[in-house]
Amino acid sequence: MFLTREEEGMLAGQEGRATQKAMQILVALGKIYDAEKLVKVSSVQVSGVSYKNLGDAGLEFLNELAEDGKARVKSTLNPAGMSLTDWKAQGIQSGFAEKQLQVIDAYRRLGLEISCTCTPYLAGNEPSFGQHIAWGESSAVAYANSVIGARTNREGGPSALAASLTGKTPLYGLHLKENRVPTHIVDVDASLGSSEDFAAMGYFTGKVVKDGIPYFRGVKKANLEELKALSAALASSGGIAMFHIAGLTPESDQMVGKTESVTFTLTDLRETGALLNDEGTPDFVSIGCPHCSLTELATVARLLKGKKVKREFWVCCSREVKRQSDEAGYSKAIEASGAKFATDTCMVVAPVEELGYRVVATNSAKACHYLRNAGLRVKFMPMEECVAEATRTH
Ligand code: F3S
């Protein structure tokens, strides 16, 4: 792989040990994927922030890098395993909290923004069409590639951090136009009326298309929240990092190559919803996977107005969107009901299973997928029903 003189210098350790380590990671990755060279990135989103996933080995790795490493481009963080300020109210044990705060401190010393959200594009990390970026959060990767038209592979925690410390990433995969063409046509023969419908379609498609690139036909319109839900679901049941929607997403007019064809019907929509429902009565309700937009918070505030929640109800969003919600007056209505904002974290990366909950109601197909893998039972339902479930007396 070709390296510039500056990159050779980084690899030789001329710019410190952390930069050298980062360059070693990128060069190894570039060799595996046959990248011709490295390319500059305009932003980075680092996943692998929750201590639940990192453990002590991950914390040690970060502390080593933080000795002399510094982010060279705008770099934001995925959610942590708890709210950084209100973790006690969430029931988090102090041993876990202490480790999680050490992880955050290492990232802070590395110069990353402590944004702790999986929707960085709603919180100040907004790439433009055609820009190369290195993002690690799978739902945000699918959103950035497909809806924004930025270019990123699905980075792991170490490779995203390496991109942050060098400002570079290997030029392969979805950074190259020829790899962004669809592999499957998905004919949508069902009318989609909500984010949950888009999530169900994404969950179905991910299972069929696996890590290919679906090209949806027959979707007449889609708003930000629906595209966010679709991105997350595609990336959870499958490994999809990019999709196109005919007439809606910015690269959907590109040539459709040799593709397989699938149809998504009303029956598939219903069956996928049913597939994400287990037995049991929910004892925990959560929305905001991926993190809520301001529009979603406005809806929750309206639905909760004048009501009291009867069970634990987490509304997950970024600090930035929570701040906007405070200003708009939505937070008051939400908190007055007894619902809790879960900023900096979410129901999946927080150790919810250790908090004693067994059955989670949520409007996120992605959350259902991962919570079930963690041993919890799940109920997939629209946001209105989540609020009804949270406020119902059983
Ligand atoms: Fe975000 Fe957590 Fe879902 S990180 S996409 S809210 S699993």
C-alpha cells in the first residue's frame, strides 16, 4: 500500500507511540483489504464506549493510547453504558460507573467529543455528500452512506479510533464508487406508515440481503425518523452498511448492476412484527434506538402529557437533542410523567439485564434483536403503544 512521507513518519513512530500504533492498525487493515492508499477523513464516530463491551482490556488499550495520542479530526463518541450524570437514578452500580467514567476520561484525554450518541448527524457531526469519513456505529454508518451520501466502511472500535488519531483511513470498500452499487432489488409491495414499518422492512431485508446493498423500489416518501429506523434495522439483522431508495436517496440513480430480486409484502410486514414479540408482560419500556430526534421527543411529550408512567420508561437521546427539547418545552412534559431521559446511553449498551428487568417493550427492531441476544424477552410495538404500555396499570 502506498504511504506518503508523512504517513511513513507516523508508522516509524516520529509522531509518538499512539499515532504509530494507530498507523499500524490502518496499514494492517489496508493490506487485508488490498487498499491502494490511505484517504483523509473529515470526521470519525467511535463505537465501543460502553464498559459493558470494552471490559478492562479495552480500558487499558485506551489509557495507553491516551498517553500521547490526540484526535486530528472531528471525532464523536457512541453511547456509554450509563448516563454520565444521572447513573445513580438509573440503578447503575458504583463499580460499573467508576470504570465507565475512566473510559470516558481516556476518550476525553484523546481529544474526542464526549457526545455519547449513535445519531451524531443530529448532534453536530454532519458530513456532506461525497466526504470520506470513518464511522463505527452500524446504524449511523448505514444512514451516512445511504441518506447523506458520505463514504464510510463499518469500522470497528480500534480502526475508527486509529482514523481519529491519524485523520486517515484505508481506501477500500464503500469509499470506492464501484462498491456502492446495489446487490439486490427489494420491491416494496406494502404501504409503510410509520418508523416501525420501516424498521420491520429493514429487519426483514437484513435477513435476506445479509451484507449486500439493497435497492428499494416502491417507497414513495420517507422522513428522517423512518430512514433512521430503517438504517438501524438493516444493520442489525444483517450487516448492511448501505442502501438505496429509488427516487429518494442521493445515489439511487446510479446503475443497477447484476442484482437478485426480493419482494416485501404486507404479510412480510406483519410476520416480521410478530417475530419480534415474545411472551410476557413488559416491566421496562424504552424508546430511542437509534437515539430520538427532536420530532420524536415532541411526539412522546404529547403522548405523555397529563399521564403518569407505571413502570420504568427510558427515553434515549443525545445530550444535544435533550438540550433542544428543554428549550422547546418537551422535556418538562416527559419528566413530569415520571419517564426518565437516558442521555449518553441506551437500553442496549446499559447493563439493563443486571437491573432486574425481564421483558422490554420498545419501538426499535434493532433493540429487540440485541436485547433478545442478551437474554431478555422483547415486545416490538409502535411508539404510541409503548407509551400506553408504560402508563397502563396491569
Ligand atoms: Fe443507538 Fe443503542 Fe440503538 S447505541 S442504535 S440506541 S442499540
